[in-house]
Amino acid sequence: MAKAKTAKKKRRNINNMAYLFVAPFVIVFLVFSVYPVLRTLHISFTEYKGYGAMKFLGFTNYLRVFQDKFFWKALLHTLNIWIVNIVLQLGLAFLLTIIFSDMKYRMKGLGIFRALFYLPNIIAVTSVAFLFQTLLDWRFGTFNQILMKAHLISEPINWLGQTSSAPYVISVIQSWIWFGNSFIMLMAGVQGINRDYFEAAAIDGAGRWKIFGKITLPLLRPILLYVGITSLIGGLQMFDLPFLMCGGTKGDPLGSTQTVTMYMYKFGFETRQMGYASAIAYVLFLMILTVSIIQFKVMNRGEE
Amino acid sequence: MAFKIKKTLLYIFLIALAVTCLLPFLLMIVNATRSGREIMTSFTLIPGHSLKENWEAVFGYFNLFLGFWNSLKVAVPATVLMAYFSALTAYALAVYKFKGKNIIFYTIVVFMMIPGQLGLIGFYNLVVKLGLLDTYVPLIIPAIASTGTVFFLRQYILSVLPMSLLEAARIDGAKELHIFHRIVFPIMAPGVATMAIGGFIGNWNSYLLPLILIHKPEKLTLPVMVSSLRSSQDIATNQGAIYLALAISIVPIMIVFCFCSKYIISSISTGSVKE
């Protein structure tokens, strides 16, 4: 009896060690993650220059966001860039998954190709942006030189200077950065599927496309959804690439590449309207939250 | 026969795609050795003779190695802190029973879904108040609380760590922290390494936070320094120098990738299957 009691006490002491172990995390988390998020919420209800006095405004900033046509334009531009990006990125990743999972062709070199396709993802976006800006330079860029030499175009194209191409240049580069990542995820999903399914279907005489449509695609659906929605969440926050390649927060040409986060950055760190910038951040967050909830619902339905 | 042709065509497609991934970097390295005039008038994959001039132009404008050193001073401590404290927190959450454990875990899950930019203005405001602008503290210390890493490592411990091992060590009289350092951490090492590599690359490439927080020229990290190239008129006219500066900034991360690509790819694979 007494022994059991001391053993229990000892166990409690052991478990108390956990507080010591999580303490650094909790403290830093409260100070640098939780506080900033709540502080931003507070600022969003005020007029604040980043220094001096804060003036409480209530919901004024939020009403302003909803009436601000430039905010909605920025949202449209963001979605415009994202849609072309995700179609290219997932399409390519899908094609590669089909090629590498084909039972008949049995393609080799998955390891090396996977690494090469992933390479663009690890390079700093600042470097990628500057590199493409230089390669795509209207008059002196190497890219136009190659196209002209191959007689695909007769005059240099001002890729980043016209609204008909600039947003899509961003989409293509964004896809170039991310398709390897999507491919790795989809491929991991295919490799997780029990091979017996494929073999049984093949024995039953199902063709390649039938196997793909009836087995691979339905089983990949959760991963596909995951990739698509995380990409939408990331896409809604797009900043670095257009900011660096298209003239800072202006989103040249004519604001066609100005994303929501660039618009927020403009108010937060250029014109010093921190209250308004914070409200934009929260409106964007509410949109992302909605998307996340839909994702959660759809994925759970898939599992039942 | 048709089968073989089709298979060859597929390989050609794959190789073409791989070339698309490599070509921009290849052109960058080649152009880094050519003069601005050569680059403007023609393209080639044969290196030129202007490496030295380009080098002088870049380093005449700023000291890239200083940016390098600054980036290291941020990325290395941030990665080490992230790896150690995430492992410790994840271990506590996975193994012990204590009050508040569930609250901590669910808060982590919720914060993983909150976009990083949501707290950006509040974060800046906090850093200003604490007088930490132009220091590396706000770039390093927050790494202690990396929610995604803690979440991943918690799952990882639950799948690799046999609890009977802990009981055995306790019976032998080992102290809890000692158990963590000597027994648990080595078992977790592959998972921690995977997260650390990803964390290092993320820290090394980070742009938005250093852009907002660091303004003194001698403290700029590499990405911010590279992006400031554009504002220099004398260097913007010399594309060779731009390419060289980019090459210098990219090559180290490529070397890391050559050695660690397996870890990186396996972390993406497991992440996607478990979600």
C-alpha cells in the first residue's frame, strides 16, 4: 500500500518535469506568436502610425476594406495569378505521377528526376526573382535572344511590361518553383496505394486509363485536395515574387500584379496606416479561414 | 517497337523538364563569367573571360561575404534552437501526462493554420517596443516556438519511440532530462535532421521579416542584400555582375541540396501521406 503510494507520487514528479520541458516553447510562443496576432487585432480597430497615440475607430477600418475597390482588385489579381499557377503546377505534377506510376513502362530514375524537379523550390525567391527579371529583360535578356534565334518571335517581347503577360509570367515561375513539390506528394500517395489493387485490376483486364480513373484518382483525392487547398492558402498570401519582380508594392504594370499582401504591406510599412493594414490582414485571414473550414469538411466527408 | 519509341519520347519529355529546371541556373553561372556587353548581344553556354571584372564590380559595390556571414549568424542559431526546443516540447507532449497538455496541443494546431502575415504588424510593433530593430534577436528567438516542427516531431516520437525503453531507463535511476538527451534524442535524430534541413533553408532564404526589421547596411542578410542590387545604377547596367552576385548567393544552398535532397524529399513524402 505505502509502496504503491510512493510509486504514484514518483510518477507525478516525473510528469511535473514536462512543465519545465515545455516552458521555453510556451513563453516564446506567447510573446512572439500569440501576442502579435492579438496586437494586430487591436491595432485593426484604431488609427495608428506605428508610433505616437492610437485613436480608437471601431469597425471603420473594416468598413473601409469592404468599400475599397483597390483591395478587391488586388484580391482578383491574386486569384488570377493563382489559378493559372495551380492549373499548370498540378497538371504537370499529375502528368509526371502518371508517367512514373505506369506499370507497363516502368520508368527509371525517379530519384534523380525528383531531386531535379524539386531544385527550384530551395532557391531563395529573391534570387529566383532577380534571375528571371534579368533573363526576361525586354531589350537585353537572354530569354528573348533564345526565342529570336529560334525564330519563334521576330521582335523582343516585353514580358514584364504588359498587363497581358506580366501576371502569367508570375504564375509560370510560381508553378516552376512548386510543381516538384506537388509531384513528390502525389507520387508518395501513389506509392502508398496497395499494389494488389493494380495487379488485380490488370488481371481483370482493365486498361491503363481505366485503372487510373477507377483506382488511382479516387485514392489520390485526399492528397490532391490537400495540395490544392494548401496552395490556395499560400497563394492568397503571395508576396515575394511579384513584389520583387514587378516594382515593389505598385504591382507593375498598372497594378496587374498587385496582390493582397503587397497592398497590405503598402499601408503597413510605406504609408504608415497600420490600423488599415491590420484590418486588411484580418479580412484576408477570415477568407483563408473559410477556405480551411471548407477543406476540413470536404476531406472528412471523403474519409467516411 | 511502338512501345520503345513511346518510352523514349517519355524520357525525352522528362529530360526536357529537368533541363527547364536547371537551365536558368546554368545560364546564370555562364553569364556570371561574361561581360555586360556580351550578355546583351548574344547568349551561349560557353563561359566567358570577364569573371574577374564582374567580381570586382560586385565587391566594389558591397561585400557579399558580409551578407553571407550575417545570414549564417541568423540561420545557424535559429535552426539549432528550433531543432532542440521543438524536440524537447514534442517529447513532453508525446510522453508525459500533465494539466494543460491538450490546450497546448490544440493551440499549436490552430496556429499552424494561421497565416504568418496575420501577426506581422503586431510583431513589428512588438520588436519596436522592445528596442530590437536592427538586431537578430527577433529573427532567431521565435524559432524556439516552431509549431509545425513540434507537431511533426510529436507524431514522429509516437511512431518510433518504444515507451518500455523509458520505463527501463527510469528503473535504472536515470534523470528525465538525461533520458531525453541520451536515449530519446538519438532515436529522434532522423526526424529532427529532416526538419532542421528544411528549417535552415527557410531561414537562409527568408526575405520579408529581415526586410522589415533590418535596415543597417552592415547587418543585411544575403537575400535582402541581393534584392538591393536593383537600386544600384552602376551595377544594374552590368548584367554580368548581377549574375555573379546571384550565383554566389545560390551556390551554397545548391551544395546543401546535393547532400541532403534525400532527407528533404522524404520529409515532403511522409508529410503528405500522413495528413
